[in-house]
Amino acid sequence: MNPFQFTRANTTQAAVSAVSKETGAYFLAGGTNLIDLVKREVIIPERLVDINRLPLATIEETASGIRIGAMAKNSAVADHPLIKKHFPLLSMALNAGASAQLRNMATVGGNMMQRTRCPYFYDHSMPCNKRSPVQSGPFKGQLNGPAGCGAIGGVNRMHAIFGTSEKCIAVHPSDMCIALAALDATVNVTGPKGNRSIPFAEFHRLPGDAPQKDNTLLPGELILSVDVPKNEMSKYSHYLKVRDRASYAFALVSVGVAADMKGKTIQDIRLAMGGVAHKPWRLAEAEVYLKGKEATLENFKQAATLAMQGAKGYGENDFKLTLAPNAIIEALQIATQTV
Amino acid sequence: MENENNAGEPESTGASRRAFLKQSSALAAFALTPPAAVHAVERGLDEKVAVAFEQQPLRVEINGVAQQLSVEPRVTLLDLLREQLNLTGTKKGCDHGQCGACTVHVDGQRVNSCLTLALTTEGSKVTTIEGLGSVDKLHPMQEAFIKHDGFQCGYCTPGQIMSAVACINEGHANSPDEVREYMSGNICRCGAYANIVEAIMEVKSKGGRI
């Protein structure tokens, strides 16, 4: 690893101040992705600001839902009685990600901030528009590898089919974020200009012309917590993850479902997909279509057709155009217990 | 300053290591004859001085022994254990959090020591395979791995055993399927998985925390 400075922050203000005042300073939470990126020189930091001492790991009930501290470990959230009771979808999604060791390290905030696992992003000899130029330090201004997108026309089996741009077709790798997007979470952040809340759907962004930006955080902003509003959908929830091996692999396609059922009728439903876009992909049209309808295979097929509108394959990932709708149908059947 | 290096307060070590290296190299180039300067660089002298310059104090308990150490920020817990403390039971496999060979316990939780910066373990209790049992008195999980032949080459074994102990203590060893899922972060290229699961299920069947 390249050398860097290390600061241990004892207050959120001190952490924000340390990261704001220095280009090339990064918050260090669980480190499961950041340290890997530093080892691979995808990120060359001047300073890491350790935020593990900040009191941000609480999981508590609020008037309208559950507030999850940004520093709560993935394993602690997945196993927490409040989360299992109210949001089994979130528990399932968390447990579908990474390994038990990594979940003991990884935090909720860090999970949201993790970078794509696109192989071109990690490989300096390959073109990548997301691996942005080095911002500061002795390597300042260096491109950190050539610009362009190696995945378009290259090895793109894992890549996006929705919301791509000609600059980038990478996917967001998180499972947890698919559940949080489906559950209409809100992200509370603090920064140099004070506190604000960001709807989860607006936290991550599509690549467009600026694929180096994964999210809408402003420089120096720190995630404090995530609010998940209570709903009546805990009983009919499922997270279906399709991957190359049975465990410990990123999703080819994943589907998160939470529904409120009355008899066979879907009163309300939330649907989101992973492994298909640069951000958690909410299936709004399919949700509207299914609301008030019976939980039948025919209706699920129609919902999947609606959800797949606008999907585009890039060669090696064309199979996702078939896999994704099938996964939607299967997840709906399992969640609504109509298999 | 104590071990805490508070953000927002003036830094005790102002100059960066690279700035120091630049300065010392310039001085060396100026003061020494070229062959001597070359020798100094070859022997890594200014590198060694710079390393000492950037070290930060670390207090951590490792296998029950309180340690007061000086550590560079970029040193991982894995490298600290192996290179500085000579605890080579913890293995470096992929060094990227993908294989689990480096698994240790920090405050009772299993983690990948290759992705843990040593300085983030300040005030923690670390347990490695060396702290689990001894040659005279093996840990029940170590005995079970031997009994069930839970390894061939043995390289992944320390990580497997540390992970297996945590798997039971977390309450995630209630069936062979659950063990397979919660042990998936430990790769065994010899393919001793079936025997590893048997070893864990046997220890689990005896009940209690281990």
C-alpha cells in the first residue's frame, strides 16, 4: 500500500472537518472495500479519517420506523430483532451479501458507499471513466489509467442492462441497498454546510456523463443514519439473489419484494432489482400494475414485462434480459407465497 | 499527545513521509558523493528513517498479552501479526478479503485481518490461532479438524478454525446447510469442505460456547 496519514476522529464534526479541508482525505469505516481499493491503487489517499469511534452504531425504534446508525455493522443489522421483525427483506438482503467475516466489519454507511466491482475499474491498464484522475498528492493529475469504458464491447457479463450511458455500464454491487431502496428509506447526512436528508432513491445516481460519481453526496458529507419507515409488508417479503455460486458472490440479478396482502389480493407492494444498474433499480411501473391485483402467475408475468421495458444487453450480459424477468416472477411467487 | 490523534486538532506529525523523503534525498544528494548516496538508497536508509517518522502508537491486546506498539498507518492487522509480532499462524492468502485465510477475532468477532488497518484495533482484544489452543492442549475445534481430516495442505486451516469457532458462537451452526452458508468466506482449494462441516457439526453437538 502507498503510505497515507491516519487520523482518528472522536466527533462527527472533527471527522467532517478533517475530510473537508483536505482533498485526498477519505472516511474509513469498516474498510472492506476502501482498503482493497487502496491496495489496488484505484484510490490513492493522502489521509484516512477513522470514524469507527463515532457513536453512530445504534439501531432504535422511532415514531415512524427504525433508525439504523451508519456505523452499525451489517451482521448486527441483519441479526437485530427489530429488523428481523419489521424488515425481514433487509435482513435477507444483508445476509445474502459478502461473507460472515466481511459482514462483521462492513457498516451500513460503508455498504452504501462501496464502489462497483467492474474489473475494468480495478485494472489500471484498462480504460475506465469511473476511475477518476488522482485529485491530490504526489500523483496529482495522473489519469490513474486510461479513460474510456473497457466493458462496452468487452467482458461485460456482470454489467448493467438499465440506465447505462456511453461512458459507463457498471452496476452497484450492494444487496443491502436493494432492500433499502424497496423499503423507501431515507439517508441522514451531515456535512460542512449542515445536516440534510436524502430519499434513498436519490442517494445513488446513474452514470450519465459523470460515472466517477456514484452518489449525490457533497464533498465532506458523512452518512449519520438511515431511517426505514414502518409498513405492513413484513410478512410477505423475499430477497432472491441469482449468482454464480450458492454463497459469497455478487449478484448477476437480484430481486427484493415486500408486499401487503389481503387474501390473494396485493394491497401494496415494493419491488427493486440489483445487478442490473448503476443504482438500486426500483420497479415503479410493475408496482403500480400489481397494486390491487390478485397474486397470480399471469399478473406477475405482466409485471415482469413492464419492469423490463427499456432493458438493453451489451453482449455477454444479454442473458440478463431473460434471467431478470424470470427472477422477478420467482421472487414475487415466493414473497406472496403462491409458488 | 496520547495515542489519540484527534481530527481537527493540530497534527503532531506535520510533514508527510513523502515530503521527508524528498528532503532527505535532496540533502543526501547535496552532502554525499554520488556513490555514497547510491549506497544509502540501496540500503533503504532514508526509507527506514521515514517509516519510523510516520509510525503511530498502538495499544492492543493480542492473545491475552497487552502490546504497546508503533505502527505505520498503512500496516494491516495481518502484516502486524506476521511481520512485527512473528505470529505467522494467521495466513496471507489473497490479501483482498476474498479467501478468509487471514481470519482472526477482534473483540470476539471474526474479521478479515488483511482488510483491517492495525491502527483501527486500538484498545481491542485480538485472538489468533496461536491464542486459541496450545500444542499441549488443543482447542476442541482444532481436535475436531484433526479427527475429521478437515484439511490437506493446511494453509487455509487457521482461518477455517477461527471462522468455525465464531460460527458456533454466533449461533449460525444449526445445520450443515447453515454452516456451509456461514463458512462461505473461507475458501479451501484442497476441497476439504465436507470434512470441515463434519468437524464443526461435531463441536456444535457438544453444546455451549467454545
